[in-house]
Amino acid sequence: MGRPKLVVGNWKMNGDTAQAEALLSLLIKPIAAMSNQGQASNFQVAVCPAHPYLGLVGTRLASSTIALGAQNCAQSPSGAFTGETSAAMLADLKCTFVILGHSERRALFGDTDSVVALKIARCLEAGLKPIVCVGETLAEREAGQFAQVISTQLNAALAVLPKEVNRFVVAYEPVWAIGTGKTASPEQAQEVHALIRSQLSAAGFPAQEIAILYGGSVKSSNAASLFSQTDIDGGLIGGAALIAEEFIAICSALQ
């Protein structure tokens, strides 16, 4: 059957009720058609709206083939944490995935490797599937430090992740390619994906069965060349996920 193939739309802090409903109305049927084709057994699509719209989007997706995901969760299971959302709450809303360690969370909100590890643990306890993001800044890449940076980030996550198939996903997102219009070349992306898979294997994980996604200015024009690489199993899509035609084309490119 091969590794899971997955496209995840990260809507970030965008949209409102009308926009969410309009976008979903354009996505549900075409993606259902893709899911019903030959690769249905290992092809999946998910969308991750902002937290206020999880209930609405979840209701719209309830009978569809598109999974629901969240963009973050709290590092604590419950308690006096005003403004936070627990993993248990996300599970109650029927989320499947949670994006954790996204570069924007690391850079803007202080999500360190240890904080990300705590959030991963909470998600696993709630039966959710973490999408663990790792990636280097432009300065780190230019200094030749990208492998070390990614290895450190990944090791912190692997310390709390289970060695079971299909419990988590990894996403490589070069920080210098997020929202900048720049994209890692297919060769650059493949090099890092291969490093990640090698590290997973060395740590005793079933590396050949774990999906590793690429995130960083993926669009319809470059999706096929990225997804054709040996170790790239799909994408974590930002801006293009808000445009139905683009997102559908990206999903189609994975097939």
C-alpha cells in the first residue's frame, strides 16, 4: 500500500464564517472524488481552520472525506489557562490532526522544543495525531547548520512520540520559504526529507511508513515536482489552501 499521502491546509488566522463555508463548498466534492480513486486507501486531505471555526468546519466535514485539524494546542491538559485550548477539547470537536511546532509558533510565541514535546504528549493522550514541524531559518541554512537544527528539533519530539505506525506525521518547513514566495528546490527538500527519514530509522521508528510533508510556498505550479521526490509524502499548505482551485490542484498533484 505504501506510505500515507497527505495534504494539509493550514488556514492560519484567516477567514470568517462565510469564507469558510464558501471554501468548503468548493472543496468537498472534488476531494471526495480523488479519495474514491485508486489511492483511496492511503490518500488523505485535512484542513486546519482557526480555533473559533473548528466547530463550524467540523460540522460541514462530518460526512466528507476531508479530515479536521487544529493549528495548535495547550501544553497543559486543563486548568486556569485563559485563552488556551486543550487537546481534549480538540478531540471533543472531532479533530484528527494538530499542527505543532510550526515556525510561526516557535518564532512569535516562544514554542521551544520542550514546549512542543509537551504539546505532542497532550495530543497523543487525547488520541490526536500530531503534525510535528521542523525547519531551519535562512541564516541557519546559509551557515550550513540546517541538518543540526532539524536533528535537534526532531530529537526533542521523538523523545515523546510512540514507535507505532500512523500515530504522527512530520513536516519539514524551511522558515525562509514560508510566506516568502521562495521554495526549496525539489532537490533541497528531498535532501532534508531523506535526513529526517534516516534519523527516524536510527531512533528505531518505522521510518518507511511515516509520512513526511513539505511546507513552504507550495502551489499548483511546483507541487508535482516536489511530490515526485522519493521521501516527500505530501504537503503542509499555507496561503494556497485558502484558494479552492489551487488547493484542489495541489491535492491532485499528490495522486
